[in-house]
Amino acid sequence: MRVLIRYFFRGVRLILAPVMLISEKLSTPKSVERTEEEQAKVDAACEHLALYQFRTCPFCIKVRKEIARLGLNIELRDAQLDPDHKKALQEGGGKVKVPCLKINHEDGREEWLYESDAINRWLHQHFA
């Protein structure tokens, strides 16, 4: 019975994945306008950030839309398809849960921020 349920949900994911990705492309907002100097500062700050995510995770899509709206160039790391990123997420953050924003602070400290609402709140505090 478990195998049957597992295959059912895999089928649902196979059907919904393209719909979710197309929906993301069609509904992603335009980014905010910044001067070249302001955008350069934002880009420099984003070099210390990485988003661990799955392509079709709805919470990851929510964060990616906010990243696009704020005009941020944050590295996206697919923890589902790339075993190195999955291992880094497990070892650094302590669990394989997405979305997760890795923040490298100036003092060398690493912070692993989980939950889409918390990530979006942090991005607004620093870039909005």
C-alpha cells in the first residue's frame, strides 16, 4: 500500500512541476529600479548569500519571486539535484530543509536561515 501511495504522489509531482514552473515565470514581478551605484552595492552584499532550494518547492518559489522583486543576484543552489549542495546544507544547517538562506557574515560566521517568511523578512530588512 505504501508503494502505491508513493507512486501516486510522484505522479502528482510530475504533473504539477511544469505547471508550477510556468506559473512562476508568468507571475514573477518586475524588480525595483536602482541606480547603477546602488545596484553595485546590493550585488556586493549578495555575494555573501546563497539560497538552497528545490526547483518546484512552492516555498522556494515564493522566496525566488521576492528575490526577483527586490532585484537581488543571489546564488541559487539546488539541494535536490546536486548532492554536493545537499551535503553542504546537511552539514552546515543541520538538516535538509528548503528554502534555506546561507548568510556569510563579515566576521566569518555562517548563518543558516530557514522558512520562507523569515527569509523574505530578512531580505526586506536588508534590501528593501
